[in-house]
Amino acid sequence: MDEAAPLLRVQGVTKRFDGVCALDRVSLAIGPGEIRGLIGPNGAGKSTLVNVVAGQTPPTEGAVWFRDRPLTRLRPHRIAAAGIARTFQTIQLFPDMTVLETVMVGRHARTHAGLWGALWRTWRAAAEEAAAREHALEILAFLGLAARRHVLARNLPSSQQRLLELGRALATDPSLLLLDEPAAGMTREERRRLAEIIRAVRARGPTVFLIEHDLGLIMEVCDRVTVLHFGRTIAEGTPAAVRADAAVIAAYLGTRRRRMAPERSPRRHGEHGEEAARDRLVPELPNVRTSEHPNTLSGS
């Protein structure tokens, strides 16, 4: 990966909502072919950053560049046409469309027949629709949804609806895929399958920007991880480095919890000292989900 030529570059992005600073001078660069994770406690600004990149929310300050092209003033459909596709934290589907139709809708970002071609059923429109159907069927087979292609989207379980959103995004042939909490509501087996799919997606070509509260998934599939806390970047690096970062541990578990950790009885695990206490603390990160912790991983 050529770090001198990132696919996506976020430079000094700040976003304020009525005086509340959701993002504070955030900068990052994602190289082509990378799976980049974005994590942070509740309210860290993760989804806001995704919305800025996708064009749903304009930044107050700063800029976003894609293939050295500024995106800041582009509308979402123009950004999609440029090669960026996304899924949503809250599932956004057309409930009365079938699974096949839903994926075909995504493909229309790459068709050219236009409104009149569709109305008059020109040969070009018919050929593009046939190609879109074949492409959608291939994507559904890739995601394991081919057998459900005639089912209405609203009748799918939530885990399959999230895969369907992914399929619709893939139909645009993106260069950059933004996944906003795709594992939400999934079982352990479904998350395992999702990890396989994300790796397979990267193998198909797209760069992946994964926003997720399931830290186990992040640590398993990501090449590098960026951590936000109160709208600021507090850490960035490999999953192993981020997992051991003191600022990240404090953000997720709270400084009070971390200070108390060395006081735990070492006899419980047969370990001694502050370093051993930290080693016990760090592996808890992928499972921090309960209300025991002030910074739960239940939303963005």
C-alpha cells in the first residue's frame, strides 16, 4: 500500500451542531486495499464522520478528498457515482421491494439509459436491466442470499437485512465501502460469517472503512484502527497496538476502573503486579457491552 497516495483523506474535519462539537479536527488517510476500522465509545463521533465522508453532513471546517478529488461540496449521489458506497447504522431499505430488486436499485448508479430510456423500454435500457439483474444475482450468491431473492426486504431477519444493505452497496461497484455497524444485532455465528464476507469483499477490490462497536470483529479483520473519543482522534495503529493503548483503555473502561485494576487479587489468575493487571484488563475490550461501564458500546 502506497501511503503517499491514499484513496481517502480526511483533513482537519470539524463538525459542530448548535455549539456541540461532534468532530474536532479529525484527520486520517486510508490507502487502497485497506480494511480500516473506526471505533470509539458511545457519542465519539463515528457515524458523524461517516456521514461527512458520504456527503450526508457537510463539515463545519476541514475537507475530505477521494482519489485527490475534493468531496466536501458534492451531493451524496455524486459521491456515490465517484465510487463511495455505504450501509447505515439504522437499516435503510425499501420494505416492499424484493431482495433482488433491492440490489438492482444499487446497480442503477452505474446505468446510463436514463428516465426516457426506461419509459420507452429502449434496447439500451433493456440490456442494462438484464445486466443489472445478472450482477445482482451474483452478489446475492456471494452473500448467501440467492435463495431469498424473491422475498420482500421487510420479511428478512435483521441480520439478513444488513447483508442486503451490503449487497445494494456492492452493486454500485464501489472503490470505497463504508460499513456503519454492520454486525449490530447479529449472533456470534452471524458475526463470524460477516468477518469472512468483509475479507472476501476486500479481495474483490473495494477498500473497506468499518465502523463497529464489536471490537472482536474490528480486531479480527482490520489492518489498522482509528479511535475517536469526544470527537477527537486519540489513537491509530494496528489492532494489537490500539488494543494495548492506555488512552483507548481509559476511554472504554474509564480511568477510575483502570486505576482500580492493579488492586484486584492476583491469586485469581495467578498473575502479579500492575503489568499483569493491565494484561487482564486489555482482553476485556472486545466484550465491553454491559451497563457496568459508563462508556457502553451500544450506539454512536
